[in-house]
Amino acid sequence: MNRRQWIAYSGRLTFGAMGLSNVLKNLKPSLLHPVVFIGHGSPMNTIEDNVFSRGMKAMGRQLAKPQLILVVSAHWETSGVQITAMPNPRTIYDFGGFPDALYHVQYLAPGAPEFANQSCKAWQLYNVHPNYTWGLDHGAWSVLRNMFPEADIPVVQLSLNTNWNASTHFEFSRELKALRSKGVLILGSGNIVHNFSYMNFDALHPGDFNFPYAHDWAVEANETLKYWIKNSQVSDLCNYNIGNTALKRAIPTPEHYLPLLYTMGVLEPHESVQFFNDQIIAGAFSMTSFISKEF
């Protein structure tokens, strides 16, 4: 790093610390809150009793109750970064063709407008803007309803900037680190293997999307990514789409993968991960999830 880069970097750190003091002022200090990545799969996991919904519920019971939840979901992509800033985020049904019962589910957790607006000031260098119309998409509420069914914890959702590459997403994620010591749960929601083009309908029993079945390349990709996650191989995780055929097939578009980088970016050097719901379904979808653990 040359002198000019160091000055620029130092300036960013100073500004970030000042901005974050306002973001965090209304949150009580806490022990380092765990980080969670959830393979969310079908929104039907919200209303079905299955191995994945039970895994999410068990994880929610295991966690200390956070003061606030910040979700990065695969299902909110924007040009630039936005953060929900409304007092009462709506439940968004961003899917079609499911039973009527699913469209009657509501997750009416409060928002955190002051937190969101102060975050925009703290992260000005990343051009973060408040959003007053989005709400919680199914990548957020389908997971949260299993983990925190009371819906009494404030939730904000952070969008995925479509103008950034994976490395920039990871760099930005590190700005969120300080939130963990204020009881904020940082939750990434996606699927590390996610390719509808290779979904195997013949493997469903009968119509069971969650039936365990995996293409060989999906197994290879899932195991490769788990190895990189476990060993904190950030460079590999940010360059997942270079050279590896299985990974290119597993991640044809980045939106379901990128939330993983937001969880990896806030891990501390003394932390490892514990995998759960580690199963591939319908040939081409990995439900693999993890929580951070201290050594």
C-alpha cells in the first residue's frame, strides 16, 4: 500500500468510526453476536414442518435475542445500495404459483428508521441510500418467521448492489463488523448452489421440492465452497467464477451467492463456522447454512 492509498484508507476508517458512533448510540453493548448464513430454499419452508424449517427454528432458539437484525437477501437487487428505512416494513410476496396459505403469511416486525438513516451517513463512501417502499422479501421473512416467530425484533434489509463485483461486496461487508458488538444479528439469506435450469423434476417424490438429490457437479461445488468457508479462503470465495466448471454451473447468476460474502466479511480471526441444514435438493439447490463459532 503506497502513501496515497494509506491516507485514503485512513480517512475512510476515521470517517467510518465517527459515523458508526451515531449508528450504534441507541444499541447497548453486548458480547459478539453470532453471524448466520441461511440457505432459504422454497418459501414453503415458512409453513411446512420439514428438516429445514426445523433447522432454522433450532438455530433461532440457540441464539441470544438480538437487539436488531440486518438481513442481506438474494431477492433484493438495486443499482447502488439501499437500506429499508420505514417504521413498519411490509411483507413482500415476490413469487408465484404457491398455495393460497402462503400469501396470507405476514411477518410484521418493526423497522429501524433511525438506524437506517444513520447508516446511510456512516457509509456515504459506498453511496448507501434509505428506501421507504421495499419491505421484507421472502428471502428475509421466510427465514425470520422460523427463527424469530414473535416478530418483535426490529429488522432492516440491505440491498445487493448490481454494479459491484464480489470483491467489492466483501469489502463493504467489513463495514458492518462493529454492529456485532452491539447485539446486531447479521443474516445472509441465499443458496450457495442455485440453478433452476438443472432442477431435476424426476427426482421429486411426489412434488417434494425438498427431497434430497444432487447432481455430481452440485456436490463438488457445495463441498468446494464449504472448504473455502471453513478455511476463510476469501480470495477464492470472491473469485468463485474463475476456472471451476462445477462452480460456474452452481452459480450461474450471483444474487443467491453474494449474501454469503456479507457473513464471511464480518467474521473475526478467532471464529470458525458450524454447518447445518447441509443438504442438496432437487439436483441443483444447496440448503447449506452456517453459524459463526468461537474457537
